[in-house]
Amino acid sequence: MNIQAQDRQESFVTSQLNDLIGWARKFSIFQYPFVTACCGMEYMATACSHYDIDRFGAGLPRFSPRQSDVLMVVGTISHKLAPVLKQIYDQMCDPKWVVAFGVCTCTGGFYDNYATVMGIDTIIPVDVYIPGCPPRPENVLDGLMKLQEKIQGQKQMV
Amino acid sequence: MILEKIKEKFLDDVLETSDFRGDLTAVVKKEIIQDLMKFLKSDSALEFNILMDLTAVDYLWQDRTPRFDVVYHLFSLPKNQRLRIKAGVDEKDCVIDSLVSLWPIANWFEREVWDMFGIKFKGHPDLKRILMYQQFEGHPLRKDYPIIKRQPLIGPKN
């Protein structure tokens, strides 16, 4: 992004619309926490004041998929739950992104059995993978910054 | 003393008893399970008023008959005493009497055992799957269920 304050008195900036929208979107992430398992504790630790996810503009979780633009899938997804996750994803408005939080959502983790989905990317597209069992808050914030880079860098739908 | 009482009352229908450091176990024939439980619950010297757990074990690897054991864990609040009852159920006649009329909690326990092991409970008011989805075929905790056989509702098969 190319912001130049030409003069303090006049104070205007030049930019490209694509960059400006990306900049706005990456700092106003409204997340839908789809919390199913133990990773939820680490998600809460990240969201609370100690690590303070609000520093990255992601401080307001919405509990309706229609109001959110980042789907945080936190915890193991079973085959019974898979249609629900797909429906939640379909209900979200564009533009939308998906974060796979924890190793169970990335690959199925150590659950190699009849019950567990082997990675949510078999059902819905995933933008950022945060591995770990569970991932530490630093790891989550790193993933969040990766997502911000991705949002900033992509072609914006207007 | 408790095991003696059971043996005295049910004679040859009690196949085996053991007392390992106060951990009382009785193996019985499945035909008497309802009478036995009624007796254990109502007898004033025993008063086993709580059904702590109801589960099953598959002994396929031991190749024995009967193949399954249905295991009941009882607890007596007035006497502070625990007791384990095992009843063998074979694959060919995979039915045992339901205990819902004695303990309402048996309702969900028995649905779980039906779901996971395929053991039917005679007299259960609504014997259907409780953990897996209705479309699921087979019973996943049976030892002859393939360990990674998945039956996803949506998404790829494996």
C-alpha cells in the first residue's frame, strides 16, 4: 500500500482501490468460532486480554454465519457434524475465508478411525492452516497474520 | 457377603464370582438379568439404587462363546458399596433384557451399546442409534469392523 501524506495541512492519501479495500478488510475480521473440542480453550486464551486478538482487528466474534467473514473451525469435526459445517460455510456471505485451527481440522490429527473427517479441506476450501494440538496462542496469532497478508494481497471482490 | 447372597438366591445361574481387593464381580446368565437387577435394587440389605455404567466388551480375539459381555456397574448409596455384573451375550442370539423399567438412565446407555456393538435390548422403548447417524451401517466398536472404514455423509469416501 502506498500512502503518502503530501502535506499536513491538506492531508490526503493516494492508493489503489484494491489495496484500500484489502487494508480495510484485513483489520475488520469478523470471525465465526465453530468450536467443537479442546482447541476451543486455546482459542479463548487467544481471544482474551492476555494475547488480545483485538490488536489485529479480530476482536468481535459473531455467532451468526451471516454476519461473519472468517470461519474459524476449532476442533475435531466428525462425519456426523460435517453437513452442519458445510451448511454454515454456505450461509456466509462473500468475501469469506476459512481458518483450520488445530491439527484435527487440518488433517484429522491422530484420529484415524470411523468417526473423524480427515481434514476439513475435504469438505470446504481452507485458506490458513494452524497446526498444533492445540496450537499455542502465538501460533494462532501467526496464522491470523498470515490470513491478513492473504486478504491484503488478493484481488478484492467489490 | 453380597456375592454369597446372589449365589444363594440364583444358584446355578451365577456362573462365576470374584472379589479382587473389594472389587466385587459376578458373571451371570443373561436370562436372569432383569430378575437379578430387580432383586439387587429392592433388597433391603443391598439397595443398589444407582446404575453407574452399562457397557459391553467384544471378545472376538479370544474366540470364545458368548462373544460379548454386557457389563453393569452398580452403586449403593445407602451402603456405599459397588458391584459389577457381567452377562454374556452371543452373536447368534444378540439380545438381552432391557433395564429401562428399573433405571431410566439405562435408556441412553442401552442405545449406546446398540449403536456401538449391535446388541439389542428387549423391552427398550426406543432403541435407535445415539452417537452415530442413522445412515451409518454396522457397529463400529465390534472388533470385526474395519478400523478405518469411513461412511461419510458428504465429501470423499476416504
